[in-house]
Amino acid sequence: MSHQSKAFYPQAAKRLLLAVVNQAIFDVLENNEEAKAAEQWLLSRGFDTYVALLDCDPKVFRPA
């Protein structure tokens, strides 16, 4: 039986965001069916909002 915690773990949320971003970048690079949507999301204000909410360093996700 699994246990569901009501606690919020910021580090886990940041790692999950990083995994989602990695998948989106992979989709763009592979130019698969999700490439256009992934590219639009990565360039969106919604993405910037997630980065800000999780207090992530935006430099990690933006080109130098």
C-alpha cells in the first residue's frame, strides 16, 4: 500500500521540472510530433512562471 504525503518538497519539484524540460528539449531536437508544442512551451511565459515559482536559476534553462 502506498503512502501519499501532503508535504511539498521544493527540491523534488525542481528536479521534476528539470526532467520535464529535458524531455521537451529532446522532443525539439528529435523533431517529433511534440516538437512544436514543446518549443512553444519552452519559450512561453508559462514556463518562465514555473521557473520563478520554484525559485530555479533561469540561467540553467536559457542559452548563454
